[in-house]
Amino acid sequence: KIRIKARIDHEKIANKRLLVEIDGWKLNTMYPSGHYVKTIGEVGDLDTEIKCLLIEHGIDLSPFSANALACLPQIRDEASWKIPSDEISRRRDLRTSCRVFSVDPQGCQDIDDAMHTRVLENGDIEVGVH
């Protein structure tokens, strides 16, 4: 619980997931004080709950910046570009069997640390480190 001061009608934030920032916590109070940042969505809504998990764990899914995109090789015809077959033959192709994601810190120059997760047929979760 966080005590917030906001000029928002209670009905607009009831049963909603909110993003708030903690401003302080006085020694003689049970809860910290903070302020409202934004409404994420309805409590129990799948998209809202996923967004909350991403925010809670600091996972940024915003689009790449123009500077980041400028580092990519220039391709004349994106629709016809394919990964070279000799490159595919040297690697295990996981593009359709699981989601691979980078775990490198923000601002990292060499994005080379990655993981994947997938649910196995028996219900176990496989975590791969690349």
C-alpha cells in the first residue's frame, strides 16, 4: 500500500492497476507516500497483468531508437533479405520453437548474452542460456 495524493475521481482508478512513484516514507507512518504516474489497465485483464510484470521487472519493450536502428546494416530490399544458408547450416534454428531474448544490460555495446524459455509437453519450463 502506498498513500497517494491525486486529483483523480476515485471511480476512475477503482479496480485499476496504477503506476505510482514513492516520494518518501516518514518514520512514524505505516505506509510510504507517493504520487500517481499513470493507469496501466483493469485488474485481472491479461494485457494489464503482463504490462505490470514487465514494469515490475524493468523490461522495456519500447521501439528501438533511431540511433539503435542506424547501427544495423543497410539492406536495399528488406522483403527479399534472408539469412544466408551457410549461416543457418552452422547454427541450431530456434526461431519457430522458442522465443530468444537478450539479457544484456541497457547501453551494452555487444549484445551477446541471451536466453530462451518454452513450455515442454510435460508442463515443465525449459530455460536455455545462449
